[in-house]
Amino acid sequence: MSKTKVDHNLFWNREISSKLAYDANAPIVKEAKIISLSDVNDPSNRPLNNPADGLPQGSRLLAVGGSIEEFDIEMLKREGANTIFVSHPLAREPLDRLLQEIPSIEWIHSRSAGMDFVASPTLASFQGKVTNAKGLYSSTLAEYTIMACSYFAKDLPRLLKNKGAKNWEKYNVLELRGSTLGTVGYGDIGRAVARLAVAYGMKVLALRRRPVPDDLCSVVYGNDKESLSRLFAECDYILCAAPLTAETKGMIGKEQFDVAKSGAVFINVGRGPIVDEDALIEALKDGRLKGAGLDVFATEPLSKSSPLWELDNVLLSPHNMDQTATFTYESTSFFVEENLPRFVRDLPLLNPVDVSAGY
Amino acid sequence: MRFKVSLLQKTRQTFQAVQRLQSTATTAAQQYTWADPARRHYKFWNRETDVTGQYSYLIGISPESLQREARIVALGSDEADEALHQGPLPLGASLLGVGTTVEELQQNVDKTSPNVLFVSPNCPHAATVLPQVLQAFPSIEWVHCRSAGIDFIESEELVQLYTHRLQSPKPLQITNAKGQFSSSLAEYALMACAYFAKNLPLLLQKQQERSWHKYNVEELRHKTMGIVGYGDIGRAVAKLATVYGMRVIALRRHPFLSRDDPYCNVVYGRDQESLHQLMRESDYIVCSAPSTVETRGMVSAEAFQHMKPNAVFINLGRGPVIDETALQNALREGKLKGAALDVFVEEPLSTDSPWWDTPHVLISPHNMDQTATFMHEATEFFLRENLPRFLCGEDLLNPVDPVLGY
């Protein structure tokens, strides 16, 4: 287990954290010379790529592009580019090249929370600061998670089928109150879900790398196989809200589904490859799992031939349950309004990422 | 000698314990009287927050606290009433007989005159039978209804009987199961909101087509929820909505009762203009009002016209409170984003009811509070809470006023 070097007090949450809380009177000590590795046509990047009122004082945009060919590397080296804003889905290779060619880079900011799309050995050995969009999507995903729990508790598949058949069939529903929710990965998303779950009267168990007790959880387990199995055995609803890292890949599979509590529902808003998808399909088919709410998959878009499409007990969404009309725009704004002013004043940056851990 | 002393000591200890319990109970009872509307809400029991069984325990440890007997007759029965039929009943209580008509009761009940009537919602023609039973057994002083809605026993005759008895030395008390079902219904209400916010109808359609179609979802956070009828259910819904970060506006007959309520931002009174204002401001409207003379048809065609174009309307109170035809038309014309209905004027819905084919509506067969144990718990509430209170001469919880209808 690698030692995390991040300061958890610097984690920013869209609902709870104060905005613009940095000391604006602190003097500007350096310039931010920015490379925007992003889609120039994506309007969500406008606060950086084409700001109406210009960038914050001390910040300068050097170049915008989606692939390495679009950049004049010599110019960037001459200018001493020090900041990379990365949001392009195909950014892994260009980012690696930029890091290798331009030694003056000291900070990388990702518009998304997940870092797996740019994970690489080059990035893992990067010595500068890396920050991301942690905490920006959590409450929307928490809303989805509780809805997915209720979807199965009130047996919505049955309800919808009955409407089609004009069948007034009264059946018993389950309450979330008194049931147990387990969350694999207790970062900002896990915590946002726990907050809602506790309000519903659910009991919350968490599994995380650092088993620090938390006022919202009854138990916090550490990251070992036995604890993971216990989570599946004790919980009515299991949420996977972990990032995709070398440690979490393929972490959830047959072994866990075999011991799942009767009537368990599995929800994944983390990353698809954390789960063995074939094992998941088997567990859904033979009833070891009552149902699943899946927003992420091993391969996206999900292939039309995947059995997941036709399973009655699967709520399948195309990785859009945090996709509000404004969420990526807000994320770019976060970079421009919160972290850029901090960088130029040499203040601690928000949402630090531990690249060796991968999240 | 030693035996006598220890016995005396035990009795004194018990007596003192009882004194302490009784003293807290009586001071509480003295402060709050039925008639004062400002105090009324202290008499209401909520399953999430209130504790039961204080008086049940009291009777168990000190039979001296019994003030009277409870001779119970039950109107209607099903397996949820097992605890009542099989017992054990608290000391001082006995079940005299069960039936669905006056004749059945008169046959089964011996000469001992009953003073308590327990009514189950499955009793057929309850509205007709109830006044007959009350007239046949004038010794009945307390009617407890196992459900929260009392519209199924409402009638002119009952109102007359009740009003007449108010003058007499033994007024009729009626109580119900308010607070028993609120948290399940609150879960349903928020689920229905999220169902439309995340556009589940589109999602499920795309799933059928095996189509990976990314679309924007909405958040509940910072949206406005309007609650029509702010009783126990309304409050449970507001409590959850607040945690989601929604703004809550409520409508009730006595807005001042919710003046300091932490779960709602604005409380309106029950005039037409307030209802229209609520419809104008709300993104999600939850109707949790009971069906009474005043509320029938309250959410009219005119009220629906004031809705926001992408509003969601949820009804978990009673069907007759809304104008069903107006809502059906609004849904067909796309005047609102969608509706979720757990209650209807006609229940069960017949196969030719227009509701089945109305678009953008989530239909459930009045079962969104129907957990496996909900009715058993309602019977338990009677046996462990109100019945012991009656036996100890304490105030009963969940009083209802048949004149008001709730």
C-alpha cells in the first residue's frame, strides 16, 4: 500500500466548500503559462480556451490542441510552459510527449475526476503537482445511487411491466430505511452517498485504503480481500465508487458475488474494469445478485452484443449519470477560478492527486 | 418477619418508580390539551422519531397504574390483526368479538358492553356499518382506525354522532395510524422525482433498443419542491428533500404550525391563490393531502394550468384531491414533464381506465407504502401505544376530527 502524499484538507466539494476562499491579497509570484490539451470545439472548455473576460491575473494561455501535431513544442519550451490543462479523451500520448519534451512543466490539472484516462509510467513518475476535479460530480452521482437503490426496492421493473399489461397487482415493497449500504471506495462520491443514505435511515459500511473512522459510517473496513467479502455478505446495496488503479482493477468478481447477501443490489459509478464483467453477468443471471445499476463498463460505449442490455434486472446508463448540462463547464471554471489564482500566488492547490497511487 | 420487610421494600420501590413515571406523564398531559390547535401536533406519533411502549412497560411493572378496562370489538379483520386476535393483550384489555356487520358483532359479543372499537380498512361498507355499530353499542368511547386515511369511514351519520357526543359526558375519541407510513412514502416521492430528473423513461427505452445514447441529466439539488398538504407524510418528504439540497415550499391549513419548521422554506395557507403560487414556483409537486370535504378536487384544472412546463406532479394522498381528467389532458398535451400516481379515484383501476394509456405517468397500485409488515406494525401501534395509554387514563395519540376529515 503506497503512502499517500496528499493533504485531505485540500479536497474541494461543490456543495460544501466555500468558493474563492484563497487569500486574494497574497502577492502574485509567478506566471501560469498554460497548455490546454483539450477539444477546441467543446464549449465546456470556453472559460479557459476563450474566456469572455480574460484569464485571472498572471495567467497566460500559450496553446490549445487535441493532438501532439497541433503543438509547436519549440515555442512552448522557449516560453517555459509550466501548466497543462488536460481534458481531451485521447490525451494519454500527447500528455506523455509534452512531459518528456518540456522540462518546465510543473503542474497538470485534469478536468475530470478519473485519472485513468491519462495514467502512464511517465505520469506516475512526474515530480510536479497534479490536481483534478474531485468533488464536482459527487452529489449528482449520490442522487443516482439512491435512485438506483429505490428502483429495486420498489421493484420498478415489475411496476413498469404491469403498466404495459394494464395489471393492477398490489405487491409488497421494500424500504431503504433499516437496510445496509456498503461502499467500496469512500472518497467524495462515497461520502456524498453516505450522507443521503444516513438521512434515509440506512446503515452505511465503507471500505477504503485508509480505514479512518467516519461519523457517517457504522464500520470502516480496510482494503483487504476478507473485508471486501464481508461487505458483500452484510450489505443489501453495494456501491462501487472507487477509482481505477493498479490495485482496484478486477477487484470485484465471482468470489464476492458468491457470498453476496440474498437480495443484494450492486451499483457501479466508479469504473467498469474494477469489476469482472462476465462474472457480474453470471451473478445477475442466476440470482446471486437481485439487480444492478451500472453507469460504467469495461468498454465504453458498451457493445451491442453485451448480455447486459437484455437483463431485466439491470438499470443501464451510458456513463451519463453525472452529465448535467453544465458539469464540464463548471469543472473548467473550477480550474480557472480556484486553482489558477492559487498557482500564481504559490498557495496550496485544491484537489491534489497522488500519481503513484493513481487517484 | 424478614420476608414481610423485603416485600414492603419492593412495593415501596415499585410505588416510587411508578410515581416518577406517572409524574412525568401527567405533567406532559397537563401541558397539552386537545382543543388547542397550537398543541395538536404534540399528539402525533411518527415511526422514525418516536418511541413506543412507555405505557405498555408501565402496566407490566405496576398494575396499579391501570385506570380502566378496555373491552374491544373489532370491525373487519385480516392476518395483520393477528397480534390483536391472538394476543397477549395488555393487562386490563380483552377482545370481545370480531365481525363485519352489526348483527355479527351482536351475536359474538356477550352482555359485557364494549368501550373500544378497532376498525380495519378491509371491512366492507365500513362507512355504513360504523355509525350502526356506534349506535348499537353506545358504550363505545374510543374508535381506533388501523389506517391513516379515514375517508373510508367518513359519513354524515358519523359526523352527527360525533358532534352529538361532544356534548355528552363521554365524548367519542377517534384516532388513526398517522405517522406509520410516512417514511416509505417519502422514499417513493423522492424516487419519483429522481425517476424524471434522470429521465428514466428515455433511459429504459434506449436500453430496450440497445442504444448507447448519452444525454444530460438533471439534478434535484437547488430545485423547488412544493408540498400540498403538510402533515406527517409531507414533513417526511420535506426532510429528505432538504438533504438533497432542494428548496421546499409547503401548503397547509394552519401555516403558523410550521412557522419554525427547519424542513420548509416557505409555508402557504390553503387559499386558491397560494395553491397557484405553489404550482408556479415548484419543479416537483407532491400532493399528500387527505381526502376531505375541503380538499376534494382542490388541485383543479385551473391549478394545473399554473404549473411550470417541465414540472413533475406526484400524488400519494388520495385520488379525489385532484382533477384526474385535467391531469390526463395535461400529460397528453405535454404540459408537464411527467406524473407519478400511487392513488386514484377508482381503485383498483379497471382495465379500460384511461390511466393505463396516458403517457409520461408512473402508475403504482396504491402499494408504495405496502411493506410486508406495515399493517402488522399499525396493529402493534394500537396494542403497544394507544391501548396502554387508554388503560392508564392518558391522552391518546393521533387524534382525528371527523368533521374536518383528517
